[in-house]
Amino acid sequence: MVDNDLFIGHPVTCDQKDARILVSWVAPGQWFVEAHNPSDQPFTARLQTSPGWTAFDFNESVALPAGSSKFWRVKAK
């Protein structure tokens, strides 16, 4: 028997349905999170790690003007 952790789903969620989120691994211990507003209206979004995701903790609120993006470098736990 093998003891493995398994996570299914997106590691970061957002309360704005129009937001686009990218999470990628950069280097050992480093992750990259991007939130993008593809709409023609500004919005404020709250992003947070999904329950069960253990690689890093993330909880941010950000105002995103129309067509803009915000980037974060996140350290692993």
C-alpha cells in the first residue's frame, strides 16, 4: 500500500466568476499566482487557497481595473 496525498481541483479560488486565475510552480519552494480581469468593468476580487491545498497559503483581496492583472510570488510552506 502506498501512502499518497491527492488534491483535485484548482489550488486558488476567487469570489468573482469573471476573474481568470493562473497558478504555476516557479522553482523549488516558489509559486506564481496571477489574477486577471478580462471584462470591461473593474471589480474587487478575493482569492484564497482551496481547502485541502497544502503547498502554500494564499488569501488576498485586490482591485482589478478592466483588462488588468495582478501577480504574486508565493513561498511554499
